[in-house]
Amino acid sequence: MNYDKVRTVIESLYEGSCTITEYQSNMDPITKVTKFQEKVVIENHPCRLSFKNISPVNSEGSVNSSIQEIKLFIAPEIVIKPGSKITVNQNGVTRDYEGAGEPAIYPTHQELVLKLKEWA
């Protein structure tokens, strides 16, 4: 199989771009206090979000709920560490997510399940 051709086709479907931010420790040289700070490690990289309902709407008491799976498709060589903030802009909408598990890495792309994250 020609993975380069398959990868080109998959990447032609990418409609969004993402910025990956890691929380890295940084020690102040004067105070010697270590703080975690956001550091952008990848910026505006092509990607695609996919949305899928993984359970039917059910009723619990008077509250209706549905579970939605959000999946990020991105190049296989991109490293996304657990806990990273993934900001995706697709179709004019920008949202922050966090990876929810290990990515499935293929020769042509990787798939990472995301969860919507509210950042303080």
C-alpha cells in the first residue's frame, strides 16, 4: 500500500487547525520557586474534528442527556502529551479540549479522543 497517497487523501479532509499547549515547569532563577506555565509546542497545525453520538438520548429523571465522542485527526508524527491543552479552530468555531486517553497511531494519521475542557 502506498501510505503517502493515502495520507495525502486523508489530509485533504482536514478542515481545521490546532494549537497544542503543554504545561511545563519553570523555575524562577531568583526566587527558586517552580511554577507551571503554558507553553505552545505546536501552532496552527492542520487537523480535523469528528463528532459522533455514542449512546442514544436517555432520560434520567427530568434531565435528558446524550454522550458525544469528539475525535481529533492529525498527522502521526505529532506528539500530544497527556494533559495538554488542544485548541481547535474548525468551521469558524474555536474550542479548548484535552486528550482523553492514548492516541491510535496509524501510518497515515492518528486519532485522539478529546473531551471539552473549561480552563481557568
